[in-house]
Amino acid sequence: MPELFNLVLIILILLGLGVALYFFFTSTRYQREVAEASDPQLFTIPALVEYVKDTINEITRTNLFELGLNEVEFKKQANKRAELKKALKVCMHGSIEDKQFVKAFIYDILYSYIPADKINTIIPFNNTCLLSVRDKFAIILHMLKKEHGFDALSHLIDTYGLDRLRETEDGELAFEITEKDIEIIYDSMNLVPDTDDRLEIITQAVYEKYKGLGVIDEIRDMNIDGVSAGVSGVTAELFPSDFTGNQLGGINPLYNPEGTFNGSKAGRVKRNYECVWIFYKGKSIKLDFLGFDSESELKRVCQIIYRYNRGGQLSESTGYRVNEMKDGSRVLVVRPPFSESWAFFVRKFFIKNVTLEMLIQDENAHLPIELIKYIVKGGMITAVTGQQGSGKTTLLMAMIRHIYASLTLRIQEMAFELNLRRLYPGRNILSFRETENISGQQGLDIQKKTDGCVNILGEVATDPVAAWMIQMSQVASLFTLFTHHAKTTKDLVYSLRNSLLKCEMFNNEKIAEQQVVSVLDFDIHLARDYQGKRYIERITEIVEIPDLPLPQDFREEADLAHKAGSFMDTAAEYFKKMSSSRLFETRNIIEFKDGRYIVSNPITTDRRRRMKKAMTEKDARDFEAYCEKHLNAGEVITA
């Protein structure tokens, strides 16, 4: 009997041991260790991307009816999956909330998958010498973001003076952030990310390649003016094989005997996908240390970045797309054969609580600030002109703050850039934009039926829109604000005049020009110097030269000889008027000279009277006091 009991006990022990061994060898940890031993690349960013992709696909495609859930759990899982699917579709289109949701989901997946002792295998946080420059930048940006939020990149640039003009390796002056800059900054900051920080940095790296916008994903969210890629470096057509100068057809003719490209001293020439540029405070800064890994990665980003709210199809026949992102940024994407390479441009215009005081800060800044306020309150038809990147749209956003809140605003844009309802949610504002089926001309026509008092055009860029702007300013609104790329006030007038002629609204240059001059009141011209400094170059008043009647003295002369002489004087005056090209004059009211704003001329009496008529009594008195104190208004002679 004892022998039988011992036999049964031994069998039970062996059976229990077998079951334990079975569960051990089939456990996730064991399988992971075996897989790691056979595949040393298991814990790398590409491998994690594939693992996350497979895991999320399994979650989103699982048949919930097969899980045997109760009603409450079923609804919870169904809602969670629906929210995940929605976030996965729009997280790359500027939706910060959806991006954070997807990243949190990825974080949870990686947290349960990556052992604590393998984190440094993915990115060598514990060994500075093994960290790439891109990894160091990611760590710097993550740690600064914890403290400064979306101002992290701005803080980094301003603190270390990375936006200063410097000499490149080619001996040229440019704005550039190099690998050496990042190395020095990383060493000086003594950053020690903890385990959570390290896993979040890995999560961001996985997200960038899975659903994000690659290396510009975090940069795009920062409070900068814009980011672009694919705009420098050489394309594959120049180097179908490698960068050594040896092509399938022989030596690249652009290489010189020293082995550099087109005279460059920089050594290896970068490809078109290997550089990223940011636009910061009017400066185009090259991030020389950052770039996409391949042409296909740049192409992937170009194909998804513009698709918010059905952005249309980017194809060879339609080689560009302009759209807005969810946060109000404007995105332009171009592709071959329209452009020489794939490229994108993201411009960010939304600035919280933007004011004139924030934008204009040089000596005597109160002069243009106050005058712009009174120009807007006085209902003057005003053009904001300047080159690209000079800050026209941002200034226009700040000017709108000073339009009386009782006035309704109607905006026409090519793409939604101003986002005025975010800045002024309590005002009566409605924006329109061009579409494939609705032109800007039709949009302006529709605005006439929307009870609008003030019409704002994001940009007068086409002849039909320019022509309709002139008509609209004459009959359809109280006043109009618009932006234009004219270099001078005369160029502005002539450009609008030519648009009227091209649209065949007039066939006489003089009459068309007279129509333009009768409409325009002021031109605020912005400038940006080679160092990226933005300022108001001038505020110009456009004064129409009065059309004086011809002398009629010859009618009163009794003597025939005197009558003939007087008539000849009248005829001479007529031909002089017909041949004269001057229908207007430009008066620079305020100019920027030697680093400060100065008053050059007073405002004409007639225009000052019109401005005061459109203001409240208090604003009219303040404007009169401003003119008396700063513009020497008492000396003005009516034009």
C-alpha cells in the first residue's frame, strides 16, 4: 500500500513538473528571450514599429462577438476601438489630441512588451558616445517640452542663439543648426531621463514612423512659423547610383577634380530628403543634423500631411495641393513632375492673443501702432504688402482686433489661414475659401449676400480677385483689408490696374488706374532683412490728384484775338492733362530709418476728416490729439 501511494505521488509530481515546464516554454517572456537570442534586431525601432502595427491591427480587426463579453464590456470595447480608429486616421493632420491618444496607446503596448533592461538596447541612453545626434536632439526636445510645452524649440533656439547668422562650411553666411551645436548643447545640459522619459522618447520614435510625420512630427507642433523639407540637396536623377561621382553613364559633370559637388567644400553631398528647414521669426533656418531616412519616407509624409478634411488627390496631373491642417496651419505639397522632387511647406499663422505691441517693438513703435489702430477704426481701405515671410498675415490678424466689434466680418482666402474665429470667438465672422468648383470671384460675389460690413482678403493673388476687390471696395462693404506682394505703393496701384485691364473690365489704362486710386487709402509695407528681422518699412497714404476743371476764360473774352489766345491756353491745359501720367501721389506718413520709426509727412486733411467721421466720438478726439502731437496735422493742406 505505501508503495502504491509513493508511485501515485511521484506520478503527480512529474505531471505537475511537466505542466509547469509547458507553461514556462509557452510563456511570452520565454518566447521573447528565445526570439531575442535568435534575432538580435528584436528591440530596434523598426522592429517595434512592426510589432505595434501588428498589435493595433489585431485590436482593430478582432471580432468582438467572439470574445464572449457582457453588454457593458462589449460597449466599452466597441467605443474604445472606434475612438482608436478615428484617432489613427487624423492624428497626423495637426490634431494634437488624437496624436496624444495614439501615442498613449502605443506607450501602453511598449510598456508591457519591452523589459526594463532592454530600453537602453533600443536607444543607448546610458552611453552618450553611442547616441546619434538625432537621438540627442529628441532627448533635448522631450526634456524641454516637459517644462516649456510647445515653446520648447523656441526656448532652445533663443537660449543658445541658434538663429544667428553664421558662416557655413562653404564659407557662406546662412542660418544653420549643425550637429556640433546639438552635441555641445546636449553635453552642457547634463540630461538624465528616467525610465518613463526614455520609454516616452521611444514611443515618439515609433509613432513618427508608424503614423506620424517622420522627423518633423514634434517640430511641426512647436510654436514656430513653419517647417519644410525636400527643398535642398540633390535629387536621385543626379546620382542614380551613389555620391562618389561615378554614375551609370560615367563621371558626374557637376563634380570637380577635388571630389566635391559644384565647388562645395562640405564633402559628401546630401540628398534632397536629408535636410529639414524651419521658419522662425522671419528666418529660414536649416537643421543640418536632421533629415528623413529615405526618399520613400519623405514621399510618405508628403502624401499624408495635406489630407485633413479631404484634401484632394495628389497625382502627376495635379502636382500640388494647398490645404489647412486641423490646428489652422497651411500646408503646401508638391511632387514630380511639377517640381524636381517631393517637398512640403507648413506655415503656422495662429498666434494666441497676437497684438500690434507684440509685433512692432523697435524704437518709437508707438507711432505706427497708434496710426494702424486709427486707420482700422477710421474704416480705411488698406493694403498690407511685403515679401513672403515678412509677416503680412500675422499683422492682419492683429489689426482686426481694432475693428469695432459691432461690424460683421467676411473673409475670403485661398486656404483657411487667418482663423479669426479662434482669436475672436464672440464676433460675427465667416470665412470662405476657393475650392475646385468655386472660384475666388464667385466667393466674393456670394459675400455680398451675407450682410458683411468689412471684407478681408487673405491674399489678392489673381487678376479676377483683384478686380472684384476693387468693385467690392466701391459698393459692397464699409471698407476692405487685404494683403498683396507688391514691392512699392506704385507697384501696388499698377498691379491692381493691370488686373482690371486683364479682366477686360476697362480698356483704358488711365480710367482703370483712376478707379484703383479712388479706392485705396493706405499701404502698410512690411520688410524682412537678410538677418530675418521683420519691421514696418513704411505706412503710405495714397492721395488722388484732384481733377481740376479746364479754364473757361475764353468764353468771356470779347476781342477775337484775346479769345483765340485764351482758347489756346485751354487747349494746352487739356492736352497736358491727357498726356500726364500722374493720377496720384504717395505720401510716406511713417518710415523706418536707422532702427527707429520717424514721421515723414502728415495725413491729408480730407482723409483725416473721413477717418474721424467713421470713429466714435472718443476715438475721434484721441485721433485728433495724436495727429496734433505726432503728425503735425495743423500744417496739412487738403490734397
